Amino acid sequence: MSLLSKRASKAVTVLAALGLGLAGLAVGQSAGTGPQASGGGRVIAKGPGYSIVATSPGAGSQASAAETKVTDAPLEVLRQPIVCQGQRVLNIDDRDIRFDGNAITAADGCELHITNSRISAGGIAIRARNASVHIENSEIDGHKAAIDATRGAQIYAEASTFRGAARRLGRAAIHDLGNNNWL
């Protein structure tokens, strides 16, 4: 068999495996055989610059929010809360911060964005009063409460984990945009 014929045969095998949704078996392989990939899947085809791995359904790259790697930032310990007050925008990104008491207060028109961060508080983690708070891909942990929203505060949460109560009072609202864990 010529080199071109071997490559064509291998391409057909790879395409057949892809046609089976990567969960099927490559031509000429039986169940339980074949090399194993480091991620636990079975290698279907491998060559220079590529590798096709079959995995079981649900074991792909989709991790739950509890398993999401939020940040590799070094741990910071702060004694005083972070306060954003007035018509300001405050961004907290890729931070790992621990507070002895209350952590972050957003008030009177502040727009707060917390992304890819871990906030841990001995008191209330996020306190919002007439402010807009956006939380994405973060872990918020409050011993007394994770969120305390009052006076028309708007909290938007997506792909985050919250440990502690999520309280709101009056016209304040907490908008769950999906993929959140409320523990």
C-alpha cells in the first residue's frame, strides 16, 4: 500500500470516528482497547500537530461552576472594607481578597464589576445601597451574608458561587443570569 493510500485510509478512519460524535470507535479498534489520553479519554487518532480523543458524555471541558478555576491571584488580607460611593465605576478583576469584617460596599450610584475573583468576608461580602453590582465568574463568601442589597440596588450575577445569604430589601433586585451556585 502506498504512503498516499495509507494516509487516505487514516483520514477515512478519523472522519468515521468524527461522524460517530467522537464517542464511537475508530475503524479496526474494539471497545476497551487503544491508548489512553492523559485526561482519561481514549486516543482515536494522533499525528503531527493533532490528537483526537474520545471521552464519555458529560466528561468534556464543561466544568460546573463549583469546579471553575476562578483565580490564581495571591491571597490578600485587608483589614478595612473597600468602599465605592457616588457616580464611580470600580472594577475588581483577578483578585483573591479576605476580609476580617465586611468586604465591599457599593453605594449612591456606584457601578461595581467583580470578575474572576474570590471575595471572602467575616461579615457581609457585598453590601449594595442604590448601586449596580455585576458579578461574573467569581466566588463570594460571607459569614453573615454573601449579598445585602437595599434601596433599589441592582445585583447581576453570572457563573459565580455564593456562600451565605443573599438578602434584598424593598426595590432592590438580584438578577440570576445563569450558571450560579447559591450555597
